[in-house]
Amino acid sequence: MALRCGIVGLPNVGKSTLFNALSQAGAESANYPFCTIEPNVGMVSVPDERLDMLAELNSSVKKVPTTIEFVDIAGLVEGASKGEGLGNQFLGHIREVDAIIHVVRCFENENVVHVAGSVDPLRDIEVIETELLLKDLEAVEKRIDRTRKAAKGGDKKIQEELAFYERLLGELSDGTPVRSITANDAQSEWLTSLFLLTSKPVLYAANVGEDDLPDGNTHVETVRGRADEEGAGVVIVSADLEAQIAELDGDEKDLFLEEMGLSSSGLDRLIRAAYELLGLITFFTAGPKETRAWTLTSGMKAPQAAGQIHTDFERGFIRAETIKYSDYVAHRGESGARDAGVMRSEGKEYTVVDGDVILFRFNV
């Protein structure tokens, strides 16, 4: 389950520079080369030192990271919801992503013209959010019209559905994004069927000049305040600097980051924050032929994890022989962990934990 993130923002905020840095980073990855699926889509491997260690311990022939897909959605402008620019086309792209990375300009540079004439993060955020809300309002109004006709038959469930859509319309009209609206199980199913844009979790990428790394500036503090109100995340990046970092190899990259006083690249932090935002974890399968990382939603059970590998694994699940990553490393692999008694046999009710190294047993 590759995570799919849409990168949005106004024109000239550094969105495409950030995407290009991602594409360069992927292109230099020996494990998972960057590939252009469409002109504006790229797949990048998720950096994870644990995968490297597991592959080394097993002398694995093949090492396969889990991946994250980025969609560069062209700069939205005011009026996008009504088709201004290429609004309808790119708003449609947002429907297909798991999360939105909203790039916000937090740097001053007279050589880079802002579409509104000045740097104002809150105003910029509002422009994008308003366009998404307007598109959602349009979708809900259409659903209400259709449901209202069906409700005339007197079906109580349909009438309850209509009442929910009308409440939803009111909250959207008040400027409340779908992700902030409470819903029970049945209502959540109705929401899901609408594919609303403001239902997507948001991660703000505050784009600063490299002199404002690593802590940001007053513009970043403004973005943080907005994010806190929404329960959203914020990652500080310098898109221009990330483009430079992406061109370096491993040792050069580490040295450059150290000189800049950074522990990791902004892209790495962006990926980790996206995983946290969506409640995703990583588990591993490891052996001499292949060591691989797998993405899973936190809280999923062992059979569901097996299903990420192959549906037959989930259908025929017997048990999961599981080792904590720290135990696997401490005992130098599966054999040592088994001898030390730290390899556990888990059944169908076991909840997979981030970092678990698992060998699945199943019936064909």
C-alpha cells in the first residue's frame, strides 16, 4: 500500500522545486529508482535505516524499501473550483491522494514574484482551503438533490442520510473542513462515498530560505498556529536546499547536512511526518534472498499484514512468527533470536507493531 501524497500550493511558493528535489532523490536511489508514472507523478523509496541493518544481517541479495508516491498538482489559483486555470483537472487529482502536502511560502525574495504581491501564509492557506471547500460544497449540493428525491419514498434510512448531508452542507458553508466534522460509522460511510477534498489530512510544508533553517521564522510560527487549530502537522523545508541535497551521494549528503546543522533532510522529515499523519507503520520480512519493508495502517492485525504481501497469505493465515527489530539486531538475526527465546508465535488477533520482523505461516 504505497502512500500517495498530493503536493498543492499557490504558484511560486516552491511546490515544483520541492517535487523536483523529490524526483532527483528518487533517481539516485539504487534501491528504488524514481520513475515518472505521469509527467507530474513520482515514486520515491522511504528512507529507513532499519531496512539497511536487516539486509546487512541477512546478507540479502535484494533490499526493497517501501515507497511513497508524490503527485505534483499544478499551482491552484483563486477560482480553481469554478475552473479557473486548470482548476477542475487538478482538483480531481486531489481526490485520488491519501494526504495533502500544502506547500506554503515562508520566505522573502524580491526576485520570486508572489501571485498576490506579498508573502502572507495565512492568506495563501485560506485561498487553497476555500477552493477545496467550494468544490466540496458543489459535490454535497448535488448529493442532496439526488437524496432528497429518493427520500420522498419515506425510507427512514434515506431521510437520515439526507439530514446528515444537510448538516454537512451547513458546516462546510461555515468554513469547516470535512476532516474536522464528527461522524458516526454510518455517516462515515456516506462521507467516504462523496470523495470530498477537505476530508484529506493536511501536512503543511513551510518553505523557508536556507538561512531560516532549522527553526524557521515568524511566517513559520503563523503556519504553526493555523496547523495547531486544525490538528495538522508542519515540516520546515527549504526547497532550494533540498534540490542541492538531492544531487549528493550518501557520504556527501551526510557531511552537507552536518555542516548545515541538520540531522536529516527536509524530504526525509516530510516522509516521516506523512506516515505519522496517516497513522502508518512499517514491518519487515527478512532473509538471504530478500529483505523488504512493508507499509501498514497502525492497529491492523497479523492476517491483514500478511495480506499486504499476498491475498493468499491472508486467506490461509496460520500464524506470524514475530521478532521485535531491537531483538533481531541484538541477537544478530532470526536464528539467534529464536535461540534466545524472543521469537514469538502470534495468532490472528495479534496487532502488528512498528518494526516487527515477521515470518508468516499459511496454508496454500
